[in-house]
Amino acid sequence: MIVVGDDSSIGKIRALIQQEAEATPLQQKLETIAKDIGKFGLAAAILTFAVLLLRFIVDRSTLNDWDDGDVWLKIIEYFILAVTVVVLAIPEGLPLAVTLSLAYSVRKMYNDKNLVRRLQACETMGGANNICSDKTGTLTQNKMHIACFWNCKQINVDHNKEAPRLTDTIPHFAEETFLQTMVCNVATHIGSEKGSRTEMAMLEFVQKRGFSLEGIQQKYLPEKPIRFPFSSQRKRMSTVIKVGDKRRLIIKGASEQIVEACDKLYSFEEGEVVPMNEELLGTAKESIKRMAVHALRTLVIAYKDLDGNEGIFHYHCDNKVINIDNIIDLETRDETGVYRIEKSGLTMVAIIGIKDILRPGVKEAVKQCKLAGIKVRMVTGDNMDTARAIAKDCGIIEPNDDFSISMEGPIFMAEIGGVICAKCKTKICDCPKDQVTAERQRKKMREDTLKNMDRFNEIIDHLDVLARSRPEDKYALVTGLKQLGNVVAVTGDGTNDAPALKKADVGFAMGIAGTDVAHDAADIILIDDNFSSIIKAVSWGRNIYDSVRKFLQFQLTVNIVSVVSTLVGSAILKQAIFSAIQLLWVTFSSKTHYF
């Protein structure tokens, strides 16, 4: 099966990020206030005009004085006064006050490592009550190093040792296989700011022990290697290398998934490949859990020697031979089962424990969020134990919190039923996703909703961690939160995060680790990739709310007093206390005084 365009993975992501910009919470509130003030001003103007006109008619009828010129002049004067009351009631200086507050906050936010791409994002952050944060690089420093290995037993690594040797941790006979799996199955280069920090830690471990990374890659990688990049569905990355005249598939990925695909272990103790029996498998799983509890990111490196008769590397899928070079969409490959070859019969080399240190100030920042009434949730691709350990260190999960819920992305999606069209009640439909297409097709825009909103309501208040999450899981979480009326901020760094960044009220992209697609979908870019910078964005957003509230409090006090005085004076004194010119002068003077 070959798919291109809108049906490919990139096409699906592009379709999700083609959404119309929604009105910000502040815009919605100001629109409501403007409507209420407009109704009040119009009612006051009509009433003022009616009272003045009625008193004028009564007085003239009593005196029987109906000078035509004077009558029409008075009516015009009352009409001008009524129009002035409408003008006076509406605080037309409000847009200027909001714009000035936004401009000031944008400049200050840049000093606090927040690069604002969309001006409205400043005000929106003031009303945020939910933050869905990534872990790696946001809550942690994203400066990873290998802390330990497991192969029959745990092998700790001294990260601070000056001149370490590989044989301090890996036996000499396993050196070649170990280097292959560590160096050849990566898409990152040393010194790159955009590459995977996990791969960087693996490469730095090898380089620090005196090996040439380029030499190893030139030795084993063919000129045009067959490589399957990491995807959120497969949770693994694979590369085909040459070992002599044979082909070998080397794999790294999510520990709990790769372990299940291994039926052998390259034992460092035995010096040979041994069967992965139930006892050994149980020990490996216990090691993964133990590392994760200590907040280590775990992954497994493994390999599989390929049959030499596979020629140009065809895969067997549903009894059909498929050339891997002709398949464009990676997710389609996985769905059709083309990756079966990497899902069984693997030989494990080691389980790697990678340490990512918590950022300074993150715990205090999370505490500030809670005091400010903001719910912080961790949405990460790491396994459950690692995610919960970091969440506890950050303060997202309180000690002895029996009500806290942690779920894995696939389980979360299964329980809420996924995202569907509110109109068609299906996941995939023909409803347009942007206003231009909707107008051209004369259809209503698609509105996303959750299939099982009742179940979402049951778990969302206590959901603190979403582990092993995929892009669609994060998108569904944001969709559900917004449907409940929450103002949601989301952090992300990858291309797959773009739909959730676009869907959120405010999307934060990582300035250092973020991709160009993530930057384009985001409203604010975190220059330092630090969660604490988000708190500063909230502070400046609330500053805008405070500034607008003060302006409204000051301006509406002047306007309402002037309108009420004019109305009361018209009813009691038979004439307006202020003339139209005086009322306009009062309005102008109040704005001049405020600004």
C-alpha cells in the first residue's frame, strides 16, 4: 500500500494544523462587555432623548408655545445629546489600552526568554488554568548521560571519570557488537543542537572512551543504508548494517517493547548468545523498572542477523513481497505489518539507563502554578515508571496522593474513544478544517470532540501523567480540556507535536530542540526550553488582565456617572446637566489622565 499527499503522515499532520485561530479568552470577555455596554448606552440614550422630548412637549403644551424653528432646534439638540450619551458609554480607548499592554508585555516577555510570535498569546496566558508540559528538555535539562547498563546484572557508569575505558563496563569480546548498536543506529551528530539528546548521550559515551565515531560508521554502514527512523507508533529505530558479507539489523527503542521482541541475550557473563528464558526476561523487566523508579530513561539496544537470501531487503507482509524503498509513509508500513521482522527474534545487547537532570527552579515553578490555580500535567513519551518518578521530583504528583492518575497514551485513547467529528460522529470525515475551504464548499467547519466525554470527565481532574504518549494522545487531551471550557497551554518540540500546539490556546515550542514545523505551529517560543519561563509568561499575561481591568474600572466609572447624571438631570431638571461638548470633553480628559 502506497499513500501520498493528504493520506501520508505529513499530510495528516498538515491537515490537523490547518485550523482557524479562535478568539482568545480576553477577546471573548471584552466582546461580552462591549455588547453589554453598548446595550446600556443605547438604552440610556433612548431614555434620555425620550425624557427630554416628553418634558419639552409637556412644557410647550402648557404654555401653548409652538415656535416651529425653536421646536426643531430643541429636538436636534436632544438627538445630539442622545448620540453623545452612546459615544460616552462606550470606552473607545479600550483597544488602545489593550494594545499598549500587549506591546509592553511582549517586550518584557522576550527578556524572560519568551519569544512571542502571536500577540494575542500574551493575553491568553493570563487566563490559562491547564499546562500540558513535555518532560525532556522542559522539566529536565536535556543534558543526558549514560548512568548504567544491564546485561545479566547492572553495570554502573562513572560519568565523572577522567579517562575511562570501554572495558571498564563492557567486556572486550562484546566490544564490536556493542559499538555497532551504539554508533550506527543514530541520526544525530556530536555538537548538533537539533539532534536527539538520547543519541547524543550514546555517542558521547563512545567518543569519551577514545573511539572514532566516523571510523565505526564508515566500517559498518553501507553507502546508502536502509534506515527506519523513530516513530511514535513503533517506538523504535532500526538500521541495516554490513558485518563482513552479512547483513545485520540493529535496533534501539522503548525498553518494555524491545524486550518482548528479544528471544536471546548476548551475555557478557557467558561470552556468548544465550536463550532469553522466563527467569532472564523477568530479571530484565525488573531492571527496567528499577532504573525507571530512579528517574532514568531506559532503552534497549539489540540486533538481528538477517538471512542472506533476502537480496535487496524485501519484507514479507500478508504473504506479499514488498520492496521497502517503494513504501513512502512510515506509519502505513507499521499498520500493514511490514515491520514484523523487527518485532521478534531479536538478540538483546543491553538495557541502557540514561540520566536527565531536573532543571533548577522547576519544582518551585510547579508549586507557583498550583498556588495560582493552574493544573500542570506531564505528557511524555517515556515509560510510566520514569514519568512518575520525574513527576514526583517536580511536584506534579504530591507525596502520598492516592487520587493521582497516571495513564499510558494508548490506554487513555482507548477509554475516551479518540477524537471524532462532532457532526459526523466519525474519526475521519469530509468536513473542511478551515474557514476558506468551508466557505468554498458551503459546508460547516469540522469541530473535533471526544467520543466518550463522560469517561474523560471522570479521569481528567486527577490525571497528572500521560506516559508513552503519541501525538494523537496529546491532541485528544487538549481537545477534551478545551471542550470543558479550560484555557490550555501546551509545550512541544517535534513535528508530531504541531497539531496539539496549534489546537491549544497557547502553544509553546522549544527554541533550542524544537523543529521548524513546531515553531510555525506555536504561539510562543521558549528561547531557553525552560518550564520556569512559562510561569513568567503567565505572570505577564495576568499583568495584561490587571491593566485592562484597571482601565475599565477607571473609564467605566467616569462614563457611567456621566450617563446617569445626564439621564437624571433630564428627568428632574428638565434639561441635561452637561452639554454634548462638555460630555465629550469629560471623556477626552479622563483618557488623557489615564494614559
